[in-house]
Amino acid sequence: MEYLYNYATELLLLLFLFITFAQSAIDKTLDWRGNVSWLKGHFSQTPVKDIVPLLLAIILVTEIFAGVLCIIGFFQIAIQGEKSMAFSGAVISCLTLLMLLFGQRLAKDYEGAKTIAVYFIPAIFLVFLLNS
């Protein structure tokens, strides 16, 4: 129980990132064609227009890794007070969000980029907390 109190902020942020990436990965998996179709239009005027399915697959894999590492890290902290998996999950989460941000900026979707920044703030704060 002591770890739940000592690491409450980290645990809540890990759950936030787990929910974010698990839901996103599930959506991409269940509606792959719909996501590819929408993204092809979104990136139609960019240099990556011909590799949208590959890039979406890369994002899907990183989201899965981020989500899995965050939930494993959650339990590792809650039970043992060990932060290594949580830290890895937080870093992968940040890298995934940076890839998404790059894509939004490339597509000149500045409103979408702002949304990614909102997710990046708690993710980078979690990296800070777990690294100190």
C-alpha cells in the first residue's frame, strides 16, 4: 500500500497513458481500413502520401508498446516500487506522441497538433517524475 501513496501521481499518469494508447490501438485495429482511408486523404498533399499504411502500422506498434509498458509499469510500481518499465512506457509514449505531432504538422493540421501537445504535457511530466 505504501507505493500507492508514494507514487499516486505516477500511477495515475500511467493509467492515463495506458487508456489513451490502448483505446487508440484498439480503434486502429478494429477499423484499419477506415483509418487508412481517412489518413490517405489527410496526408494527400504531403511527401508521405504513398506510405500511409506503413506509417500507420508503425504508430500502431508504438502505441501497443507504450500501452503495454505503461500498464506493466503501473503494476510494477504499485507492487514493488520499481520504476524501470514505467519509465520505458513514458518515454515510448513521448516518442509516439512526437511522431503523431510531426504527422499533424506535416499535414498542416495545426488544431490536431495542438491536441497532441495536450497529451504530451502529462507524458513528459511522467518522464520527469520517473527520472528523478
